[in-house]
Amino acid sequence: AAKANADAAPATLAWKAAIDFKRIKENPDAVQANADKRAAPCDVAKVCETYDRYQALNRECDEIREKRNANAKSMKGKMEPDV
């Protein structure tokens, strides 16, 4: 029975941490002070920078996806005969 557990896939987490990045960006000093008070090592400024970069990349992906979808839509239908 012990061997069966060893061969099983690793357990996945049942929950995800919900982080309010907007709140962190609005109050970076208060969040950093709270982390320092709890002796939780973190760099709130780096978190804000990384979140900004994530949002920029997400917008870029949306624009590329929109262009791809427009291109795919333009290719649907009957083809024009080559003249």
C-alpha cells in the first residue's frame, strides 16, 4: 500500500492565495511596513514593478490575439478566384 502512494501523482494545492495587487500598488508603504512588522521578507517595490510588467504583457497578448482573430475572420468564407 505504501508503494501505491509513492507512485501516485503529487497532491495539488486545494487553494490559491488571493493577492490584491491593486491594493498593494495603492499603499506600497503601508504594505511594506506590515511585511516588515511581521518579519516577512519581501520587496513591495519589486512586486509592483513585476505586476506592472505583467499587465503590460497581458495587454500586448490581447492586442496580438485581437489581430489574429481579425485575420482568421477575414480568411473565412469563399475565396476569390485568381484572375
